[in-house]
Amino acid sequence: MILIDNKLGLYLDFKTYTKNEKSLYDFSSDETNEIDTFIEKGTFIVRKDKSFIRVDMQSNIQKTMGEELLFKVRIKNNNIFMLENPVPNKNIPLTIDNIDNINNKIWLVLNSNNPKLGNENEDYYLCENDVIRMGNIKFIVKELHIEGKKEEKEKKDDNIKLKEPKKDNQKDENYDINKLNENSGPIFNFFPQINKYFISQDEPSKENIYCNICKDCKCDKDNPLVTFCNCNYMHFSCLKDKIKNNIINYSEKDKNIVDTYYIKRYKCETCRFVYPLRFKIEQIEKIYELFDINKPDEGRYMLIESIEDKVHYGFLKLIYLIKLNEDIINIGRKMNENNDIVIRDPSISRIHAEIKYDKEKGKILIKNKSNKYGTSILIKNPLVIKNKKILLQNGRTLIEAKLMKVNEFEKNINKNTKRHLPKKD
């Protein structure tokens, strides 16, 4: 095949940090294995054991041989290169039980203070349903409320009208990373399967179905009788009252910026099944939440909640209600570092990240401050690679992606001693 020197391709550099640091790469370590590849046509990048291979057809991926699809490289109009993360499709969303699978997806690495990386990634403006990973801890953005007072919104609308419209021939040189996950929707299924439920019952049936708490059998769509473990039935309202007693609400009165909700596990008294905090009855398309958050009547705020329970020391859920006015919200491991949110986990840096409201853009910005384990965002929509270098993460592997001309790559081959990504026939 004859290569055209000025033809563009996609350069991928895989750097795996071999030092075992809680399944994450450690920016401060120099112990790495490195391979790279140059891609000119659509392909699939596959993880096999602790390394990677290229596969041209998805049907050639052999799961029985330990091969797992990492991401797909798709080329559009011959010069637009896109990386597609195989997150679960809408019909098979992730659940709490298989949440660890997202560690094997690719994440966008946010800006870093570490000079070793030469990181050119931008800061990131959050969207609803974004999945944020700080060190080993993952949160989902459940709600964003960014409209301020009425007069401020009107002023913002007037400013938008005065802006010059963008001409068609004006093209951005770099991909707008802040539109990466807009309107992409949730990928997690927070609604576990209900074994049985009743939404209309005035008298006990032959099965003698009644609420184990109030001993009443009456129920309706707003207050169904449900069971998850087949031991006992409970009214939605009765179960909600039980869980309400398991919620600890903590707020620093001096600052009044962040409200923290720790929700304890509530277990079945018979089989010790841990009850979920929300469920959905598909037949009537109704969602039931078993806890309440006191949201502000006005002003900007966001809700983030944990998507793993194993790191919260006995708590099923950790929720932060963050009030965003003029303040910067600091996140870190240490209380005495002026942090507004303290996450006591070894993978969290003393000063790890900050969140603030960007007045000019009317969006909520997250900025990484950690130079060790970093902060990253799960990629859901296809990621277009343009002129800027993009840094991605998969477990302990850091992936550098950028466009490169053929002749530039050939020069690199002569200079570099790193191994090249093998291709499977």
C-alpha cells in the first residue's frame, strides 16, 4: 500500500503504569510499559490480558480468550476520527451490581498540574448524568439547577441576543470538549427489579398480603405494597419513613455551602436484604424515591451522589447538595485544607478538585487540582479527535490521542524504541 506523506491518521500512545496503586495510574511513578500505533482506517482496540491489540472486525473479538472491546475508532468523511466508548446501550443499562465494569471504559482525563503529562486537556463544564471519577471514588451528577434570580436570567438573555451569530465558514480548530456528554442521558439503572407489588387492594387476599409495618392492606398507585426479597411486603410510605430515620444530614452552619446526606443501609429483618433507595414500577411508569433532599427555593445548586456503596463505610448512599453562588467549592481528603467537601479515601488528594459557577458561560465548571490520581469524566458520546492532544484513561493505562501526518509518524518510528500495537488477523 502506498502511503501519502501528508495524509492524516490517528496516533495512539498507550502508557501503562505498572506500579500497583489501587487500580489507578500514579502520575508520580516512572514505572511504565509503553506501546503506540498509527491508525488510518476504522478499527477496534481490544484489551487482552494486560496488553492491547487491534482488530479490524468486531466479530473477531473472542471473549472466551479473554479479549474485551475497549473502544472503537471510526472514521467519517476520510479525515474525522472518532473514538466510541462501548458503554451499555439503552436497553441494557448498568446496575449497582455491575458498576465496576465502567472501570474498563475510557475516561476523559481533566487538566493536570503534572508537567510529566504535558496535558493539554481543557477544564470541563458539567452536564446532568455525567459520571465523575476522583481517584477511586465515582459520583453521578443527578441534578443541575443553574438559573439564578429572575432579573439575572433576563439580563443573561439580553446579552445572548446582542452576541454576533457565528458564520458558517467559522470553524473551531479544536473539538469543543464541553459538549462531550450533553443530552446523552443516564447510563445507570438505579431501579432494581421488584419481585411483587400491589397497587389496588382493599381487603386481604387469599395470600394474606399486608404491610409488615402498619399491618394495613390498603394500597394505591401513590402508595403501593411492594416486596424485593419475598420476606415481607411494605407500603412505599412506610418504607420511606423507615429509611428517613437512617438519613444523617450534615451542613457546615458557618458556610452553608454544602449539605451532606449520609444514608445508612436499611435491611430486611428476616434475610438481611439491603433495600434500594429508589425503584420504578414499569407498568405504570412511576418512579418512587425513598428519601428527600431539601433543595433551595432559589439560587444555583447541583446534586451529586455516589454510585458505589463499598467505599462509604456502612452507608448505602452519599449525596452532596452543592450551593453555587460566588464561591469556589473545594474538594479534598483533608479537613484542614479549607475543603468544603471532604472525602476520606487514600486515592483522594489533600486538595483534589474544585467546582464553580462560570458566570460568563452560565455553566458549572469542574477543575482538577490533583497531580497524582487525577479527575476524569466517563465518555458517553463519540469523542472527535482534532488538533489538540487528548488524554484518556483506562484503569492504569493512560492513552494519548492526537492527529498526525504519515511522514511525522515515520520520523517518530525512527526515534522511538517503544513497542508497536500488534494487529490480530
